[in-house]
Amino acid sequence: MKDNSEHPLRVVDVEKIYKVGERDYPALRGVSLAANRGEILAILGPSGSGKTTLLDLMGTLDRPTKGKIFIDGIDTSNLNDTELSALRNKKIGFIFQSYNLVPYLSALENVELSMLAGDSLNNEGKSRAVSLLTELGLGEKMEKKPRELSGGEQQRIAIARALVNNPSIILADEPTGNLDTKTSEAVISILNRMSSRNSAAIVLVTHEEDLAKDSDRIIRLRDGRIEKEVRKHDKDK
């Protein structure tokens, strides 16, 4: 099944049920949403609302019990694990709260690492990694190991790593959770700039109101359902 919409990410009537023994625990109950190119979509909700489950499904790290996930029009339910892995590498960039950098690799090597799986670590790819790190203010720290850098600098490496393959979708899981307020604002400013320039859809999953306030849309989850959606022009009124 091919989705002909212009959305890089569509979630269609998705349910996720976890089975523990004889009991079913529904984590998501019929969630539908679409992310647009060049926007930041914030998914907000308290602990237990289904945010993490939804993030895993959008990133094709897990499969829904019911419903469909479309990535750039591709119905992911038709793909096997090898095909999903290839799709993730090409179409999705991940930014995590914990950075997930390889400690014994340099900043540049950590960014280049994400190009290895897609066999795109050529001269053009290396040049793109250098350009991204330079643009993110790390031009003089490319050979530094993560332990030699601040939390904000490590998160900028993670952002460069997520962007280097020119993905259609960037999934950010509490990306400023370990940062101070000033650094958090700088990270969000970078994401805004990158989403506009690269026409990527950035999905920001968080429980922090301040982190979501500058997004283009906010979707609020509660008990596995979408409780409310607010667009930027509604927030500005």
C-alpha cells in the first residue's frame, strides 16, 4: 500500500497493546497524526501517556498491534526487519536525551558512523559531516572525544549525526533533558533552523512545556489517546 500524501510521516489509527501473562495493557488507542515537511511537531504528555511507545513506532523500532505507519509514503507494515533497518538509516534521524555517542570515537567519527550502514561514507559524506559540525560551532573540536566536551557540545554532535544523511524525519526524544536552560534554548534554535533549511519534519517528544512552546504544533497525549492538538497560530492568539 502506497500513501500518496506529501507528509514524510503519517500515523494512521495506530494501537499498541502489550501482553503480560493473560492481561492486555493498551499503550496506544487509535492514534492518528501527520508530520509536515519543515515543521517542528511537539508530542507532549505525562509519564505513561504513550509518548515513548509512539516514538518507537514512528521510528520503526517496534511494530503497531493495529494501524499503519507511513514513512515518505512507504507502508512500513510491508517491510521485513532488514528493509526497515535500511529505511531508518536513509529516512530517519534520531536525537536522544542521553546523546548515545561512542566514547572512544571523535566528534567527527561519531557523525560519520551513521553513514557506514548506508554505505555513504564517501568524500561527499565526509565533507557533509565536517560542514555540519562547523555550522554547529564544533569546527575546532572535531577530533575531541565526547568526554572532553560539554553536554551541549555532545548534543550538537548528536544533532549533526541525525542530519548527516539528509533524513526526511528527525525524531528527538527529550533532546534537552540533560542540558541547562541556555543550552536547551540554543539546541531548539538549531533544530528550528535545520528543519526550515532541510525541509525535514522534526518530531519532538517531551513532557516539558517550555521545550514545546516554540514548536509549530503541539499534540497532547493522555492515556494512549490524542487529547488535544494546538497549532502555532492558535498559541499566538
